[in-house]
Amino acid sequence: MKNRKMTWTTLTVGTLAALGSAATLGSAATVPARSSDALIDVLVNKGVLTLDEAKQLRKEADKDFTRAYASKSGMPEWVTALKLGGDFRGRYEGYFGDNPNFTERDRFRYRLRFGVTALMLEQFEVGFRLGSGDLDGGLTSGSDPISNNQDFKNNASKKGVFIDQAYATWHALNSPLMSGNVTIGKMANPFVFSQLVMDHDYTPEGGAAQFTFHLNHDPARAQTLKLNAGAFVLDE
């Protein structure tokens, strides 16, 4: 009988967004912003303010809130947003085969990730993410490049934490006609492929650029032309 190998993932426990968006500067979801927006709406409805005046007043209110929050938190004014995010996942895998010589296996694994993203002057973004990982194939300088999974093994030994992302992005263009950005560092995979082509957990190292040309702005039939380019280092 031809040897067959089946992988059964029988249990997946995920705790997502446990730390997602824990801090955001200048957010419209804050209580002061909601209060000021409600007051401005009342003044517009009563004819005290025009729509243009209300728009300008909201912009000034957001700047004042961001400035006040920055002074209380010690954050410099040129940092316009700060976001924290992370997730934890636990998993059991069972390996079984019909061939009597096949060695069956039970494996328990987890994945832990935590990262910080800072938006500066509304044009520059810097971020990093730490993640769990397993040394693979005898590597001594890093973990498996396509997985943050860590096996339960080695008598509860201490597990490693690795740099999963470390990048800087310049949002160079942001106009109705064209938008674009340039990224350098160890980044999220800018290319979207099937799992058969490239693993979604792969975080390449190098440079990438994405540009979008808006051919029209019809909501029902929007058309865009996109350019996605990258150059990555595989080995020194």
C-alpha cells in the first residue's frame, strides 16, 4: 500500500486582538472628540456655523486633543499615532498514516506575537513585531522563516523570541489621482499569493514599493492600476 500521510488539526484555540489597538492618538472614538463633535453638529443645525467652519473647527479640536495627550503621555508632537497589537494561538496536530511502518505523532504548538506601530507626521510609519519561533534545520541564528509556531518539547525549556518585523515606510504619495509608499526593512509580505506559492507568515527582508493609479472614482465601477515591486535579500 502506498504510504499516505494525513494531518488532522483537531483543535485551534485563538485569542485574537488581545492587545489590538491598545493606544491610538487623535482617534475620533475618544470621549472628548465625541463631545466636541456633538456640540459642533448642534451649532451647524442652528445656523451658527457653516459646514466649512465646522470642518475647520473639528480639525483644530483634533490637533488640540493630540497636543494635550502628547504632553500628558510624554509623546513628542511629531508622533501622530501609536498602536499596540498582538495575538496568541494554541493548536494540536495529529499525524496518522495507513502504512504500519509510519510513525504516528501528536504535537502541541503555540504562536505568540506582539508589535508596536508609530505614525509620524502622517507620512512616515515605523514598526516592529516580536514573535515566537522554533529553530529549524539546525539553524543557530534564527527561527523557521515561514512559521512563528513553537512546539511543546524539551522538558518545558525556555523558548525563544525573535524579530518578526522591523521596518520603516514612507507614504510618499496620497492624492486623488495616485497613492504610493516605499518600505525598507523586515516587513509583512507585500505580495499576496496562494499558500501553494508563498507562505503568509513569511516576512521578507529588503525593500518594497506599492503605487496605485486611480483611473476613475465611480463607486460602482472604480478602476485602478497597481504596481507592486520588491527586492529582497536571501543570504549575505
